[in-house]
Amino acid sequence: MAKRKRKKQRKSPFSGIFPWQRNADVDLQTALAQADDMIAAGNAQGAIALLEPLLSIHSNQADLHYYLGYAHAKAGDAWGALSGYEWALDLSKDSDYWLPLAALYLQVELRASALRAHRQVIKHRLDTPDMNEIRLIIEMLEVEVASGIG
């Protein structure tokens, strides 16, 4: 599962007007950077342990959900990864999340969801090594979904 480049987060005009909000924003960015380093070092479980408690404060932060999804994927937990990426997509509407979702839906054999995600990859022309492979996967999934396999 490839890691996407972290985008600069847009902030609300009201973000950070209270001192505790400024500290929370800095703490979240610091935690995300630490989690990124932990994942790169092969400690995905440590990254999950670091990030999960932050959900109670930053539940509406797409980047937090993305990094949790990424950490779960690296830890081999496809269902946890799906949850993180789906939350990130819902919160940010960032089409870049469709590619990892497409791969994860295939991995857990949710063929109808995989079909939808692969179609979104084509629709948004996401950067992928082989769009022809994506098209072939779509054709295969269309047959399987139509025949009731998934």
C-alpha cells in the first residue's frame, strides 16, 4: 500500500483563536509526523497506539484517519485500514483515497465496493502505474458482481 504525500491542511478562519486549540493543532501535526516515522521504521502498531487516543479530540481530522488507516494497512489489518480510509474520504472528499480503498476492497472481497472504488480511480484519473490494469479489474468485477459472486 503506497503512502500518499501529505497535503497541507486547510484551516478554519477560527482555528487556533483559543490557546488550547493552537497547542492541539501542533500536537496533532507532531503526532502525525511521529506516526509517519514509526510506520516507516516498521512499527505500525506503535503508530496505531499513538494515534488512536487522538480520535477523541480530533475526530474530524481527515489526516488523522488517513494515518490510522495507513498504519492498520501496514500492520496487516485490512478492516482497520478500510475504516481509516473511508473516514478520511468522508471528511475530506479527497479523491486520492479511492486507490487504496479499491485495493483494500479487493483484499477483503467486497467486490461491489471494489468496483465502485475502481470506477472512481478512472473517473478522477488518479496517478496509478497502470490504468489498463484498473480497466481490466473493472471488467472482471463487473462480471463477478453481475453474476452474484460479490
